[in-house]
Amino acid sequence: MRSRGAAPRRNRPRPLSLALRGLVAAAAATVVVGMGWLVVQGGAGAGSGDDSAGSSAADSAARPQHGSEDAKLGHAGYLACARLVVEGTVAEVEPVPGTGQDRVTLDVKRSYKPAKGQERVVFPMAEDVDPRLRPGDHVLVGITGGQAEPDLWSVGEQEIARERAWITAALPESRTIPCP
């Protein structure tokens, strides 16, 4: 028996929940990448060209720590810090050998952020995500600044309509607040 006032069970996590999960994953990635960066720095002299990719990865993994502020701002905060929020059809999904990622090509039908974006975008996405994207899927994707992979994605019209509702409602406010 459900207690009075209990929220109904949802099949899909809310965007804030997804954002918080993303923050936890980013924090863990920051620790792992940071430790790797320290090991590389300890074994190589300063200014070594071999570690530029590692420090770049560490830099982008460190940025989402500001995301706790995004969560406090809600949907408008997420959109203020998002570099890309688009809706469209998956054109291609190609596995990237040895990475555990797919390269996803999306034909953009609607760009929320930036307001006028590219007709086609390409981004990496982990192979073990659920739901995994397939060619022909109608999707909505959000990627925050400093990240390459989406931290928000919805597949199918019903899920996208739910996401589209809060995005269109929060978009005007997101333009008035800075990304922390």
C-alpha cells in the first residue's frame, strides 16, 4: 500500500537526478584522471608534449565540479551551462575500437542551445548506456560545457516530449543567468 503523499514511481530518472549522477561520475573521473595526470607529471619533465592529452582530459573532467551549483539552479542552471541541447534523428552509430565508446552522428531537427546550431552533430557515447542509441532513433541530447559525451538523452517521442516541456519552459530564464 502506498503511503499518502508518496510520489508515483517513474520509469525514467528526472533530469536533476541524471545531472547528479553525472556529477558523481565526473567526480570519480576527475580523481582517476587526476591521479593518472600526477603519475605522468611525476615521470616526465614539465612542458613535455606527451602529456598534453592527459592534462586536457584532466582539465575537462575537473570542470563539472561546478555542476553542484548547476543543480542548485535547476533546469535553467543546466541549460545555462549546456553547450549543446538538440533534438533529431540518429544517422549513424560507429564503434570506436578500443575505447568502449560509439561515435554517434545526429541529424539535428531542432536546436535549443545554441539557438541556431549545426545541421549535423557528432559526439562520443559510452557503449554501455541505456538506452543505447541506434540509427533511426528520435533523440534529444544535452551536453554541458567542457564535456564531450551527453549527460542528458531521451529516446522516443513520449520521453522527448517530457524533456522538451521543461527545456522550453526554462530556456528563457537560462539566458539571464551565468553558468557558475
